[in-house]
Amino acid sequence: MDERPTVRRTYRVAIGVLGTLVLAAGIVAIPYPGPGWAIVFVGLAILASEFAWAKRVLTFAKGKYDAWTDWLGRQNLFVKLLVLAATGVIVVATLWLLNAFWLVAGWVGLQEWTWLQSPILG
């Protein structure tokens, strides 16, 4: 591939697009239950296979993630519950902004509850 610059460039662009899409999906998924951070790290790893800057970002992000989880593990129950509550608020707010509550309200016959409608997508 290194002997054919056009193929190499096309490959790098494809890796860049794929890695960016996976990374963006991971960032969106971070506050939700499931593998949000794992998706972020996979997206960065895809990008790091071709881009040196992404390798540096991946190393930095893994270090910060490990530091955060270590710090949170040392905290008392109140702080852990506070972090859990903040995460819950972020999840509820994004679901509301993405109009998920209004969609479910339509399924169960609560269309008169207009406050469930997103101010952005409503």
C-alpha cells in the first residue's frame, strides 16, 4: 500500500471517517448505561492506527479515565450518589431534548402532556 500513494490516501481517509463516526457515537453514548467509554476508546484506537495525534489522545484519555475511576472509587457513598444523580440528570435531559419522551407519550396516549415535547425537535 505504501507504494501506491492514492490507495494509501484513500485508506487513511476511510480510517479517518470510520474512526470519527465510532468516536462520535461513543461520545453520545457516554452518559447512558452501556459501553459508552469503550466505544470512545475503540474510535480513538481506529484513528490511532493511522494518525499519531490520535495515539497521543488515546493515551491521554485512558490515563484520565483511569484517574477518574480511581478517584471515584476512593470517594464516600454521598459523592458516588451525587455523581450517579448528575449522570441521571444528563440522561433525562438528553432524552427530553431528543424527543424520546414525546415519542413514548404518543405510544401510551399522553399527547396532552405537551411538556414532554422537546423544545428543539418538538
